[in-house]
Amino acid sequence: MSGAARNYGVVVRPSDFTVNEGATTELRQKMREDRAKIDPEGYNRGGTISELMATCEEETGLKPPRPQWEKDPYGPHVGLPYVKEWYKKMREQGMDGWNKA
């Protein structure tokens, strides 16, 4: 139960293992406030995708991975309108589109 609180911000009642919604809401608010103290601008991934791709080989010795929108999509989902639109948008905007997403 402490893992649920620590990892997911969920408070579980020990008596019947149900979610205590009020306590969960309070815990998640406290977690947001604590994160804001550490990084007020939100989750820091170490730069934009473009910046990370530019320094990938230098920092890791590995070539940067190709973004998935540069590859041809496959599978049953590729015919869905929102998937087609996402691939179209990303191919037009590239990394700049990803950084804004």
C-alpha cells in the first residue's frame, strides 16, 4: 500500500483495499507542490528532443534513434484518422512539432 502512494499517488484503505479518494486527492496535490519546488517548469528531460538528438552520439556513443514518424507505420491502427493526422503533422513539423506537443 505504501508503494501505491509513493509510485502512483494513490491512498489505499488497509481495511478493504479500496481507494480513499479524498486522501488520494490531497496526496497528489502535495506531490505536485513538492515537484514544483524541485523543478518549477515541470518535468525536465534535459532539453528539447532536438537538443537531445543533437548530442546523443557525443554523450552516449550511439547514433540518435530515428523518430517513429520517419518510418512507415504498420499495424491495424494506421488506418485510424487521428493516427494518419498525427503522422502527417509530425512529418511536416518534425522535431519542432514534437517539442510543442
